[in-house]
Amino acid sequence: MAGILYGVGIGPGDPELLTLKAVRILQECSVIGIPAENTDVCTAFGIASQAVPEIQEKRIISGVIPMTREEDKLEEAYQQICQKIESELKAGENVAFLNLGDPTIYGTYMKIHKKIIEKGYMAELVSGVPSFCAVAARLGVDIATRDESIHILPACYGMEEIEKYNGTKILMKSARRFDEVTKKLEELEEEGILEAFAVANCGMKEEIIYPNIQSLRQQGEKGYFTTILVKEKGNCS
């Protein structure tokens, strides 16, 4: 029988936030897939190995997914990693492919998942704690209450009219346009429209908590793992 591919969400950074199911799947699978050139530079592997040390002894499939919008380069990268995965599945091996946070939220894994299913293999998703849930917990604020709406926005692709979204705004992937994003938020804070908070590297050793947008701008944080939580003035508890 062919093996099964698992897209495993490992949470935002704290190894204690791996679910029991994620731990079990990592323990049972003979092959681990990572979205990096090797385990030394793979953040996801570093987190997962703290919760499940035995994965360091398992066979590793590596695949670099470039940070680009060029479809041909992305397609080539996905084809290469899928070929490696397919080879293992054909041999009857189960593969656990690591994904930071939850695979279904801007997950690099999801395209692999769809391609493998199209090839006729079984693939399953293992949910992980989303980064913005962990960020809200670290800040001690709620994401939404009562009838409050939630909007998840990829800040690097535009947030020119962010104040028009009612409720809580969660800004992810903001590194490319950090200065523009934080300047806009600072202006809205000064106008008394919004309140903004952020956590960089949530749950990791390098974690930094920013109680307001001014502190974030002063630090000049441009890390990829920075999540910004924006709430309407007066709705923060």
C-alpha cells in the first residue's frame, strides 16, 4: 500500500503548543518533510524536535519554497518537493510535512497537499495553533467578543483602507512593507481610531512583545514572524 502524507501544523513557536495529534503523527511517520534546505535552518523543524526529539533520527525530505510571486519558479519548487514525497509514498512510507502555525492559514504546505491528492495519494491535514491566537494570549487581549468581526489581512499585499474594516484586524506577512504598515497604524493610533499591538517570534527564545505600535516602530522590527493585532479604540479588553 502507498503511504500517507500528513501536513502537520506545529504552532507558532512554543513546542508545548504542538497538539497531541501532531506529536503522535511525528512519532509514527518514518519520513519528515521540511520547507527548507536542511534542518539546521528550518525553524519548523527546530520547534518540532523540541517536542518530539526522535524526529532528528528520521529520514528528511527537504524542499525550499522561494519567497517570490513568479509562478514558474514556485511551480518548479513545488514539483521538485512533490516528486521526493511521491517517491516515499510509493515505497509505502508515511510522510509528515512540517508547517508553522496551521497549514490552512497562508501555509506553504497546502499546494503540496493538493498536488499529492491530484496524483491519487492520500493526504491529511493536522491542525496547529495559529500564530495570532498565541499572540493574543501573550498580549492578554481578546481577538473578538460578542458581535465583533475578525479580519485576517496579508499586510505585505496592501492595507490602504484598513480603517474601513470593522472589528479586529490581524496583520500577517508585514515584513516587506514594514515601514509603510507601521506608519499607517501610528497615524490611526494618533487619531484615536485604532489600537495596535504586536509580538515578534511568539513562543520562541527571541520573542519580543510590543504593547503599542510606537514601540514596534522604534525597535524597527522587520522579522517575518511578526504578527500585529489591531483593534478599534475602546474595544480592547
